[in-house]
Amino acid sequence: MTTLKDVVARRPVLATIRLTVPAGGARPAPPVGPALGSYRLNLMAFCKDFNARTQKYKPDTPMAVNLTAYKDNTFEFTVKSPSVTWFLKKAAGIESGSGRPGHVSVTEIGLRHVYEIAKIKQADPFKKHLSIEAICKSIIGTANSMGIQVVKDL
């Protein structure tokens, strides 16, 4: 049950914005500038905060950002780790997946790679409650849909 303090403390949400920004590469130029500027948000504050949060990642790593803009021109954002497909492409050393997954196999990766990706993805805010095994199964399914075979040992 919500209390009166909770209702008063809530700020009205103006918009929820989803962006993909390279790690450490947030600038007030496109794609960040037009997306945040149309809601009259402080671009430089976002860029500095985002770059500080993502400095531990390699430059140009695509990071997913969920930004909540409020009507008083303030914002909050969460940064997720890169997508599973990006990790699989890097682990396999390929540019793109198969054009005919299930029929044509592009390459193979080992279970060790899948486990390492799962450990990184478990740190995401929306996957903390999932077990490593469940995340590994999801990653194996994604690899199969990309035409990447998962083998026990390479």
C-alpha cells in the first residue's frame, strides 16, 4: 500500500527514452543530442555522468541506456551491459550471423565463452534474479538463432 508521502514524492514522468550509446562516447551530438534536447534535458550533465559510469568498458562498446525524463527537466538513467549478440560476435570473431540459421553454421564457440557472457549479463539490473544456468540457456538459444554452434570444448 502506498502512503501519502510516496504519492507526494513521485515526480510526473514526461518520457522514457531508450538509447544505444558507445561506452565513454556520449556527446551532445546525434544520437544523444536530438533525443534529449527535444525534452529540454541537460545534455552535458547526461554526457558527463554516462561517460563516468562507462569508463570501465572499452571505447565504442554499445551500451543500452534507459532514461526517464521528468516534467521538472530532471532525469534518471540506468546503463545495461552490451547485448548478447554483440558479445557472441566478439567471442566468435565474426561481423554478422548466418543468413540461414539452423541450416548454415557460421562458426563455433565453447561453453566457457557462454559462461563468461552469462556472468557479465547477470550484473544487469533486470537479470539479477535469474540463475547463471537460465542466462546460459538464453545465450545458447541466441547463438543458435545466429547460426553459431555451442560446443563443450574448442
